[in-house]
Amino acid sequence: YVAQFMHITDKGNTTDYRTSYAEWYEKEFRHARNLHPEIRGEQNVFRYLPLQDGMVLRLFGDESLEKVKMVCLAAKTVHTPLTISLDKDNVLLSDISPLCTQVKTENVEEFCKSIKKYERVRTISAFVPDVVFEAAAAVDKYIEQAPPVSNGRIELARYIQEQSISNEYHRYGSQIEVPPVE
């Protein structure tokens, strides 16, 4: 049995990812909100947070510079620290250094040993060695394996985590001051 995954793609899409990422970050991901303000005495806050332990983008050699730029901009937009990992002979090495402050040249074996340091693993390559999936599974890490898309609502969700907080602001039936949503 071979698992088939359906990836969302930019086929036929002319959206400028720079504009879309900024718009969707402001519209959807930047601000916390009370999901049910009509409930008295309770606050249900929903927000998105950057990945504290960061994300690693592993390059395997078949990626385009433009796709790498998209990943770098998405991570930067949502304030998730990004490290790019690639072999020292990767043709993109000199081009990506200005894009990301954290660039590590390491072989696949060294990369597999470092996976546990990151909250998520991102790859845009169609050819990921099985050893990478095995290393990620051994330390319970998720690998996002899909080309980046220009729609910010879809792409930015890959670089953040959701948080829901329920806050009761009443005591013995009397409501107290409602805290701000932040």
C-alpha cells in the first residue's frame, strides 16, 4: 500500500506571496480574539504563537531559490525562528545565506541527529530519504513535506501553533473586571 497525499498547490494561481503573507498575518494570525464575547463571565481566547524551538528547512538539492525565499518569508512573517540545513555542496548555499541568519551545512546523517532540537521539520523537496522520516519518527517530530504556496492563509499555518485559553472572570456569581484579550 502506498499512501497518497493531496497537496495544495499554486497551479494557475497568480497571487503575490509577499502581499498575501502580510495580509493574512494581519487579518488572521497576529491578533488574539475572544471567540464568544456574548458569554458573560467567561472569556475564550484563541491565538496563534510562533514555534518557540523553531523550525528547520532541510534542502536536498532539487529546490528552487524562489521556493526557499517563500519559506523564509513565511517564517519571518510569523516570527518563528528558521534554520536552513543543507549539504556543503548544495548549489543554493551562497544564495540563501542572505535570506536566513541560521544556515547549517551538514550531511543527512548529521541533520538526522539534530532533528530533535526543532519543533517542526520543513522540506520542499520531492525526494526525502527514508532515513530522515525514521529519525523524525524516533523523536516524534512532524515533517511538513510540500511545496510552499502563495496563499498566506494556507502557508503561514505551517509555521505557528494554535492556543486556546478559557478564562472565567466571575467569583461566586459576581463578575469581576474583564481582562483584555492579548
